[in-house]
Amino acid sequence: MPTMKEAIVPKGLAVQIVDTPIPTPRPDEVLIKVVVSGTNPKDWKLPDWLDQAGNQGDDIAGIVEAVGNNVTEFKKGDRVMAFHEMTKPGGSYAEYALAWQHTTAHLPKPISFEEAATIPLAALTSVAVLYHHLALPAPWSPATTSIPLVIYGGASAIGAYAIQLARKSNIHPIIAIAGRSGSFVENLIDRSKGDTIIDYRQGDEAVVAGIKDALKGAQLFHTYDCVSEGSSFVNLGKVVAPGGKIVTVLPFQDYPGVPEHVEVVKNSVGCVHEDQKDLGYVYFRYLAKGLQDGWFKPHPHEVVPGGLGGLETALSNLRDGKAKANKYVVRIGETAGL
């Protein structure tokens, strides 16, 4: 049986590279030769939370190697980006990875594999938050009235993608919370429509006051907490109107200090492989079209050298908070021994 190199991420991040069989796609799956894999904070957090080692990669950018019997949209040789189903076998930290066909999309020619690897998990996370949990207007049927939206952590990949999607849906004002990467966020927002940036480094009281000032008397019902740690959700709880929502991104923790009249929704992007498959199918293709049309931009990236051998550095950097307005990606072909 043919084998491949695969990286296993344990609790503590002592990444091991092992030889494992190349997986075989099931009827609705696509087998992809991974050119570049993205990385995400959950890749170091899950082994800690679950105390379980595994191939944690979910952001695939590569070339189709084989397809299951039910797959008609893709064929061997196609350039694709794909979102692997989290915690399942066949992750992107390997020479070959598996993805369901509904969370696989063709990659426009101008987009590099490095750029593509920044997109799947983060972009679909924001899709689930904006259009499933917050039920905001779709980009093809944009809002016609003002809908304030707070995005706490606007320079993160999920935050930046949320801003791009919100603008396409004509959601304004967008109130983005950011720090030293505010200049990056500035290029994403539209101040002519009331969008603004609040610097969290000024302190919690300044953040709360800044959000209230930006609302100009309007009520706030829609917030997206891309941080979901520290004081972010507490600050949001002080400005959200009764009946409003704070959507968080760390589903395994509690959020004390939020008033009872505010609903805290724990988002998991895994919903696009569960009860929100249609959402994932439609929006992933829409994002690919956005890349082609030019309104949707990949997140800035940094290539960590060494292929799979660089994962320990990349994940450690994520754990230590070193990523600022960029995503770490690895080129699988740089792995020692390939």
C-alpha cells in the first residue's frame, strides 16, 4: 500500500512526522495532493482540549489526485482549495488529504496555493457566523437599511473575512476592534458608510465608550467576537441591546459576565459538515467567484519553512500570539525526505 508523510500534533506541540497509508476517497470525497496547508489556532488548542494527538490540519490547497464515485464537479489535476472535516482522518498536515466535495472549490488561476491555504476554515467560520447565526442579509440580496455590526478582532483572518463579506452584504456601520494591525483593517472598511476602528489597547472602558459613540444612538443586535477570550465578550455584553447576540468562536468554554438579556452563541465551523451543508456548499463556491471577481481577498500569509517540519514553529507562534494580521502556511514539498 502506498504511503505518505503525515504530521501528528499532540498535546504540548512536539509534532511527529510519520509514514501512513495514502487515504482512499469515499463516494462523496475528493483526495487532494496538498501543495500548501494553512494553520489555525484550533490546531494547537484541540490536542490540549481533547488530550488527543492527530493530524489537525483543515486548510487544503492543492491538486486533485482522485475522486469518489459520486463526485462530478472535480477531476484529477484540478487546482482546488478545500475545508477538511475537523478531527476526522485525512487532514491537511500530510502529502494527501481528504475533503467532502461540498467544501471543495475550484481555485481561480490568479490565486496562489499559498493564498488559497488561508481561506477555507476562517472564511467558512465567518460565513456561519454572519449568515447562519446572525441571519444577516446575503451578499446577493444586500441590506437596504443600516445594520450595525461589531467585529471584535478585525485583523484576524476570520475578522477580515467577516468585514469583506459584511461589506458585500451592505452591512454598515462595521465597528471593528483591532490593535497594532489597525492599518490593515483600515483598508477593509468604508468610513463613508460609518465604519470605524476602535483600538483595544486603550482599555476596556475606551472600547465600550467607542462602540457606543460609533452607534450614534442606534441599537446593537449583531456582534461577532473573533477573540472570545479575556474581556472581549464582557465588553460586548455592555453594549448589546436586549435580544441581541454575541457569537463566539471558542465552543469549549463558558462566557461569564454577559447579561442574561444577551444571547451568547457558540459557533463551530463544523456546522458546514453537519446541519449547514448547503450553506457551506453555496458560500464556498461564492467565495471562489469572489476571488475571481476581485472583491474577496485572501488573508496575508507567511510561509514557515520546512514543510511539515515547520509546523511546530507555526503552531507555537500561534499559541504565543505572534501572528498579527497574517496566517502561517507550510509548503508540503519542503518536508525533509520528500
